[in-house]
Amino acid sequence: MDKKLSKEELLDLIDSLNPKIKKSLKNTNYQDRNDLEQEIKLKIIESYEKIAAIEAPNFEEFLAEFLTKQR
């Protein structure tokens, strides 16, 4: 990933997922919905941060490493 999302962009992403989150929460107890909604949003943020921290090689780097291992 070349560029990390800003806090505003990450919040926009979560807002765009909000209808799906709300729809999924209809299958849970009413008393648990707010807590579960917060947990889901927290997991989205944690997952994004974990993925954003991964340093993946670009295609040329991958190919060079692959060809080096083939010899």
C-alpha cells in the first residue's frame, strides 16, 4: 500500500460501511447493538492498521527475488 489513509478518510470508510454494520446488527439483541457496533468499528480500524503496516514488494522486486531463488 503506497499511501496510508488519513483519519478523516478512515472515518469516511467506516461511515460508508455503517449501513451494512447496522443491517447486520439487526440479528443481535437490542441491548448488545451499541457495544457490538463499537467493537466492529474498532476491528475495522485495527485490521486496516495491520494491513497498512505490511511492506509488500512491488512486482519487479518480487520477480527478482523469485528468479534468484530458482537458480
